[in-house]
Amino acid sequence: MTTRTTPITIVGAGIGGLTLALELHAAGVPCRIYEAAPELRPLGVGINILPHATAVLADLGLLDRLETIAVQTREAVFYNRFGQHIYTEPTGRYAGYPTPQLSIHRGHLQLTLADIVKERLGADAIVGDHQCLGIDQDGSSVTARFRSPSTGQPQDSITSGVVIGCDGVHSAIRKQFHPDEGAPRYSGVLMWRGTTVGQRFLSGASMVRAGWLRDGKLVIYPIRDNPDGTQLINWVAEIERPYSGDRDWGKPGDPADFAPAFADWDFDWLDVPALLRGADTVLEYPMVDQDPLDSWTVGRATLLGDAAHPMVPRGSNGAGQAILDARALRVALLSDEDVPAALQAYEADRRPKTSAVVLTNRSTPPDAILKEVWERTGDQPFDDIDDVISPAELDAISQRYRQVAGFALPDAAR
């Protein structure tokens, strides 16, 4: 075995790691990404990138390219399970932000970022088949140890001045830093996710949240416009249910486990049962997170993105927070030549903010609007939503989340 050197080692070629590589390159800081997968494939389904994160992507010169493979979300719309409208709020540029909210296939976003990394940093900027097993440090350097997932054999260790763990919810570096952390926290909600090619609904760029978890909740939004006028529509079905499995977001799901809950959701604006039946692939995933850590950083190594702050996906904010981490880490490294001090400054900035998002996603994410109406109506149809909850109350719920998540507009811009 040999040990190779590089200035900054990024462990993981997810959205956070790729964005960090582009941030460091823009600042003139050499780096290289080591990724467990032998090759990147377009895994996953749809995600949203909120405007505080698309502002970072715009600064990196990425936005024009990403908008060609995404849908610019126009509005967030809330309905009960009877198809009755509760609340609509504009999003992204339509709400007055300088950059959009993008609904996009996670795999297509990742592959596009990876292509741009290779274009800007070189074809060897991403090294696959390298699963990180842990790190070792002395006062001046840190060495990352790797194995090949495809063969099980050790790979060369990599020594550098900094290691950034962007290795996701199964992060070996997080586990090394916090060996007694324990199992993920299950929220009690099981999710099934898929994509279906279908006709445009509502504005053609609407993000719909409907129903509530006790009886079944759906999140539905388009993530790609097709040349024939159809769209690739992402959907997430959520139901409160016991679960004891692992958090494998590539696990196939069975429609028989959730479709009956939505069998009568045939609205004048969307035939939900047909949408669910039309999916090519269904993935099952437990809605889990972990309690916020009391530290991310040890010496010359720190965590970023899901490795630092896994959160339940109820605020469309996981990928966005990883992107914001990348920007903050770049700023910290450029602000202080003392690497451990710079990493501590990054953590001091980002850890409280992301901890607040993790906890708010548990308690009062944007879909708390649905819970409030569900409770006030006793899960029954209403005659007039204004008799149930006022527009000011609805706006206040949404505004509180924007403030916690870091993308609230100033009052003058709203």
C-alpha cells in the first residue's frame, strides 16, 4: 500500500461534496473527491433547491445549466385529502427572490454537477471505488483510509491538509467522531417515492402538499418538462406506520403497501391513483434523522451535508443546507490560514443553523399547515377555509419556517 497526497480531500461525490469542490476551485484551492461508487448513476427521485441555495449555485455560474434540466417552481399549494384548496404561496422568483426554486431529479442534478467538476477541475477530479473507512491525524496532516467496495480490497490511503466528510447518512467519519451516537431516530412515518410521466396539472410548476400523515399525505411536483408536453412528475406518499429496517434510500417499495390509502383521491385537478399506478419504479424509505451533534470537527477534519446534519425531508431543504455548508466552508478556509481554526469557525457558523432546521423539520415544517387544518376540521371537508384558519395564520406558519431555514425575504421585498 502507498499513501498519496492532495491539498484537500473531499470524501463523497454527493451534492454537498460536488458543490464544495466547485467552491474550492473558484477560490483557487486544489482538491479531489473520493467517492465510494465505482461510477455515478442517476439514483433517487425528485428534490427541491430553495432560493438561498440557488443563489450559491448562481454565484458559481451553474444556474443556467441546471435550469435546463429542472422545473422552476412557481408556487407551493396545500390541499386536504378531499382535494379542497387550503393555501397557496408563490416560490422563488415568483415570490420576489433573485433566484428560483428548482424542482429537479436528484440523480440528474448530481451527474450534472459531476460533469461540471470534471470540466473545471479535470477528468481525474473524482476518484470512484473509494469507500472511506476512517481517518488518522497528526498536527500537520490527515490521512484518509479507503477500501474498494467492488473488490473488498484496500485502496491507497490519501494524506492531505484537510479532510471533509461529505459521505452522507452512513458517514464513516461521523461514526469515528461519535462512535456512541446510536441508531437513527425514526419519526414514525414511512415514505414511498416515485416518478411518473404525466400531464401538466395546476400551473404546470406547482408543488402540492395534500392530506395528513394519519390517513396519508402526498407531496407532488413536476421535475422535468418533456418535449411532447408531458412532465416527469415526482411524488412522495407518507403514512404513519411502524418500521424496523435500515435507511436504504434505494430499497424497492410495493405499491400495495400505500396505494389503498389514496384510492379515492381523484380530484378535478389530478387523478392521484392513476399517477401512482403509472410509476416505473417505487422506492421505500423511513423518515429518519439524528439528533444534532455537539461537534462536527476534529483537528483538520470536519463534516458537511447529510454527514453533519441528516434531517427528515419535510422542508425541501436537505440538499440546500449542504450547498450552504459548502459556501460557508470556502469562506472559512479563505479567512484563516490556521486550518483547525478555520474548520471550527465553519462549524460555529453552520452547526447552530442546521441544528435549528433539523429540529424544526420534526415539529413545524411547511406542512404543519396541513396538520393544523386536519386537527381543526377533524379530518372533514370544510365549507370555507377562512372559517377554519385565517390567511394571516397560514402565512405565519410558512414565514416561521423560512426564517429558521434562512431564506425569509425582508418585509420590504415581500
